[in-house]
Amino acid sequence: MEAAPDQEVGVIGGSVGPGPGDLAPAFCLDGTGGRRYCLNDYEGEPVLLVFYPADHSPVCTQQLRSYSEDLNEFEQLGATVLCLSPQDVASHEEFVAAQGLRLPLLSDIGKHVGQAYGILGPLGFYRRSVFVVGRDGTIRFARRSLSNLTYLPTEQLVEAVRATDA
């Protein structure tokens, strides 16, 4: 699956979000596995942030299953994958169990992190988006979907992570 023409960097629905070269907005969120995840905990290693609209939706399920199945490709690069959506931790735990996901799902109920990254659509819904945060804490890659119907394949994200060390 290639990046669809509905994919944009930088501006969504009139709101500007951070892009390549910008410092990644810090956050701490509760997530699966009874943990609290803070972006600063991963300082010195690349992080792939995957923003997705909803647990159990068809495209989100396909996307997260794909990334989960390919998790070792990110791990071989020393990268951590964190997935964020506005559902609560209980919903995430059920989704992880139902789909056998190996990825941590973080709960952004108030959508504050989504807002900080500029991924909220005009009605306040999450836009399917991915960011690669480099070892230095800056955004090295950003992709925001306008339609939410497509997602980037693992191969493109692995290349984006690999490029953080270039």
C-alpha cells in the first residue's frame, strides 16, 4: 500500500501541527499493561507514534494487526512503537486481547496529545497519523491522513525510522 494522495504533512483542517525538525510534544498517558507511558522515557531511541481513530474499526484493526505482526522490524532498529487513540484503557485492553496485539495502546481520552500533534479533524476526531521521533526528540517524519481510509505500510515506516540515523 503506497501513501495515498489524501496524506498531508503539516496542516490539517486549518490547524498547524508540528512537523519534521520540530521538537516532539512531550506527553504521559495511561496505557495497556497497567503502565503509564511518557515520551521522555524513550529519550535516545527512535519512537514511532501511531495515532488511530478507534479500537475495533476495520481499518484500525487491519493497521494495528499489521504493525504488531511486523513489530520485530522496528525492534531490530531499536525503535519503540506507541499507538494512541481517544478510547479508555479498558477498551484498549479488550482490543489487544481480541486481536492478539503486541503493541502498547495509550489512552488520550481528552485528546490533548492529539491536539498537540495537530491530528484532530474538524469535528474533533483523531486523524490516522504517524510520526517518527528521532533519538534527539525531534520529529523526523510526519504523515496525517485526510480520509482515514489508508495507512502507511510497515516498509515505509521502517525506512522512515532508519532515516533517523542517517
